[in-house]
Amino acid sequence: MSRTDFNTLLEAGAHFGHLKRKWNPKMAPYIFMEKNGIHIIDLHKTVLKIDEAAAAIKQIAKSGRRVLFVATKKQAKEIVAEKVAAVGMPYVTERWAGGMLTNFPTIRKAVKKMATIDKMASDGTFDNFSKREKLQIERQRAKLEKNLGSIADLTRLPAALFVIDVQKEANAVKEAKRLSIPVFAMVDTCCDPTDIDYVIPANDDATKSIATILDVMCAAIAEGSEERRLEKEKEAQEAEAEAPKKEAKPRIKKAVKAVVDAQEEAVKEVVAATEAATEE
């Protein structure tokens, strides 16, 4: 069963590409036709690619790993923040900090700095600072929150990147490729799909198009996370059911050993009695 359909994508305007003169020839396999100087994306291929990407993203979520969503363009910011946060995945919607992946330990230090400032505020250390120092620290905290707050719980490198507009997020894609992190992306007709592992040919400028595709990806993540939760519950129940059996095994072994020992002792007594009677 398809996760989305041709008509839904058509209504969302996912088929509108860029002007013909701005196209990237490498996107030719995904272009259906040209109309009024604008390339029209083949939505039948988009549907197939969405399903392929959703299946892969679901497996990542099911394995308990994270997908980092990157979308700093104005049309996508709010949609990504709202939908991705709802499924508990990290995202970047402000600015891609250079080295966010390739220099991940430094980024983690900056995130930890936010936690340190919060601790200072709660344990009373702030009271020892002057008004000016407090203001500087608060500004620093606000800046860190704006740029890194949405990845605060990303304690290790993500298992994959989901990018909206590969031209705008070229640095993020480059870093992911250097680290062999798979990249999922909405790719418009003006973009180069070469470095993208899971290409979703679609209009990456229309808010509705972005929202429609994100809905599918977030639903796949939610499914994967739910299946993981159910599997863990099942494992816990099975372990709980096995616990009494494991506890009983030593007791059974002990009881069997006691019976065997008693039998051996009885046999020894019979043999001794028989020998004594023979001697008499």
C-alpha cells in the first residue's frame, strides 16, 4: 500500500519544478515534461521514491537511531520544527554550523555549555555575577538555544540526514557524505541528485509540498518507534515470564540431586547389609 498518492501530491503542487533554463540535466529521469518554460516533475516516480524513503526511515527509527532533519529555508522552518519535534527527532532550522557532523565533539561541548548555564541559574551561582555578566551569559545561552537547542538530545552522530533543498544545505550534505551518513532529500529540478542516497523528486519551495512529504516521513518514524516500543514490551514480558522458570531451575536441580544422593545412599546400605549377611 502506497503511503501517499498522485492526487495528494498534485494538490500540494509537488509537481512544479524550476524554470527550464535553471534545470540540472541530472534530474532528467524525474522530469515528466516542460510547460510554459517550467519543468513538471513526474509524480508517479515521486510516489515510488517517497515509499522507498519512508520504508528506510521507518527501519532507522525502529532500530532506535536518529534522523537529523535540515531545513533552514524560510518556507520549511516552521513546518519542520513542528512536525519533526512531534516524533522526537532532532532538526536544524536556523543555521548549519560548520562541522556540525565532522566536528561533532565540539558541537556537543557547546550543547553542554547550555546545560552548565542552566545549572548555574538553578543552583544560585548566578547571584554571584554582576548585572552585566548575567546579561552576557543570558545572551550567550539564547544564541546557543537558537542554533543548537533542537539538537540538544543528539548525543551521537545521526544515522541519517533528511534535507530540504540540497543546494541551500550543500555543506550539510558534504559533511554527511564524508562520514558515510546516508542522505534523504527533497530534490527539485535545479538540484544535483548525485550525492543523495534517497532522492525524492519534488517541489522544495512550496510549503504545502514540503508539509505533505514531511507528514509521510514523520508517520513512518512514528510507526518505527511504536514497533520498537512494542517489541521491547514483548521482550520485557517474555523475560518476566522466564524469570520464575530460571529461578526454579536451581531448586529443581537441587531437589533432583538430593533424590539421587538419597538413592545412592540407600543402595550402599543395601549392599553393605547384603555383604554382612553373606559373611555370617
